[in-house]
Amino acid sequence: MAEDFLPYGRQSIDDDDIAAVAQALRADFLTTGPTVDAFERTFAEHVGAPHAVACSNGTAALHLAMLALGVGAGDTVIVPSVTFLATANCARYVGAEVVFADVDPQSGVMTPEALEAALARAGDARVAAILPVHLRGEVCALPALAQLAEDAGAVLVEDACHALGSRARGLGPDDWTVGDGSHAAMACFSFHPVKTIATAEGGMVTTASDALAGRLKTLRSHGMVRPPGADPWWYEMPEIGFNYRLPDVLCALGLSQLKKLDGFVARRRSLAARYAARLRALSPLVEPATTELWSDPALHLMTVLIDFETAGRTRAAVVEALRSRGVGSQVHYIPVHTQPYYRQRYGDLDLPGASAWYDRCLSLPLYPAMRDADVDRVVDALGAALGINA
């Protein structure tokens, strides 16, 4: 019997999740109801943040963060080039310009040194926001990045779309959880099906600021407010907003998924540890992406770095060989500064860390429903694809 295909990532939906959604469908509110508030409160508790504001997806979360800060034309936003398009695009949505930072070629994340270089390249531009990305779930050096942002008069916003459940230890005076608000003004999360928890589509912004939380809630619903003492039907729109609400039905799924978050995270860590042990047989042609000593990631992606040139294989050939053995893979990411839109706007940039990362990276299957034997199967398939006996 043929073995099941192993995608690089997928949701884990159980009968209790389905029951939670069915119950929400039978309730009075399908959207803008009490389940949204419950999901926000529970999420905030999980990450240790004072506030959490749900929205329609991770891209909306990033856009809302820029709107809440008042970032706009004449401002500059610094983002790492190795990320999904949305991290850079959220700055352009509000009319700001983008300066791309390089990344560490072994981890894919923006380092303090890379941020310093990007700030220098920004010159006299007014840097309004800096968006470090916890790529794969790997934790950025937030205390150092936050200090650089403060010195530059900029606001730090975490792109934590990969990093629900990730923590830091031993870096700075205290440990922290990604998104708890201890080092950044806001953090943005995604609940796309391949992420740590799923709501089909969905996002969240966490913050320690009462004022930012209020603005986020207003801006996600057309910018409408009801002044104190106004008639029950009355609303006003002091500024334009968007329809970025997350329905109760999807929040019900999110609440059910949050109950299993600790188990999801533990399983991802266990699978990552097995990968690390098994991949030693493919060294030095294959190495797991680097995790810093302070980072305790809940890995969203199992990314390996492959010396395709020495192996005498193209990445396309390896991807196809894996697929023929029932193993999916993906590339995270094509550096955003090389995209046609950004090349036309800013010209060709030399970011050697991002280029080196892209040349070698490949994401392998990682999701809680995988068995230990599936990891063995993936590593064996990768060894065969590279001509190595694992």
C-alpha cells in the first residue's frame, strides 16, 4: 500500500474542533459576538500580553499595526528581506517606504548588526517602525533590536506569524514569550492552516498598550466609534478603517485549538529534536537552520540548509525527488528585495546573507500529526535525493 503524502505543513483538526465550530454555528452570533472576546482573552493569557485583538488574517494584523501607529507617507519601515511578502507590503499599504535588512545566513533572521547596517542605509529617512521576523519560530534578539529602534526613534513591531509558543531564555534581565509585549509595541500572529494553531484564516495583534488596543479594534471595523451617551444606533467614523473582523465561527475553532497549544508545541519540539538527530547522517551537506542559545522556538518550519552545489544536485531536482517519494517541501523564502515590484522601486540590492540563505534553504514536513517514523522517512528520502546513504 502506498504511503501517505507528507506535506511540509498542515492543520491538526480533531472532533472537538469540529464540535466547537458546530456549536458556534448554532449560536446567536456568527460574527462580532462573544466568542471573539473569549478568543482574544484566552490568546492574551497564553502569550502573557495585556491585550489581544483578533483580525481576519496575519497580513491584516500587520496592516492594522502600521495604521495604529500612524505610519504613512514620508515614513520608512525596516524589514528583513527573508520573510513573506506581507511584512514589507504592510508598509507600502500605508504609503511608507521600505528599507530591507539583511539576515544571518544560518538562521534567516535579522540580527542587531544587520539592523544597524539597514539603519545606516536609511540615512536621513524618518524610520517609523522596525519589523523583526521570528522566521520559522526562531526568536530574534529583541532586547538589542529594541534598543536600536529606540535610539533611532522607531517603534518595534514583531512579525510573530511563525512564532506562537516560542520563548526566549537568558537574553537580557528576564525571559519572555514572543508577543508578550515586553520588548515590542505590538506583535502580529497568523492562524493560517500550516501555522501552530489554525482558524482556517485569521490573525491577532497583541500589545501592552491600552491606546493601541483601542485603535486596533476601531480600525479593524471601518473606523467606526460610538461616542459616550450617543443613541444606540449612532456611529461615527473619525477616520477610515477596514473590515478586518474575525467571525465568531472561526474564533470558536481558535479557542478549541488553543486548548491544545501546549501539546502542539511539545510535539513540534519533539519532532525537531528527532530531525536534528537523524540529519547528522547527512552532514555536512545538510544542516538544520541555526537556533541561538537563547531561543526556545516552537518551530513552525523545519528548514534545512543544503549545499546543492557540492551535492551535484539542483534544488528543483531534490524537490522533485522528494515528491516522488511522497515527501513535500517548500522554500521559505525568495528574498523580498528581489521581487519585481521592489526591484523597480529601489533597484538591485546586495544582501549577501539573504542570498546565501535562499540558495540553500528547504523546508521539510513538520506538523503535530507526524509520527517519529515519518521523520525517518523524510530524512531517508532526502539522503536518497542527494545521493547519500542515511
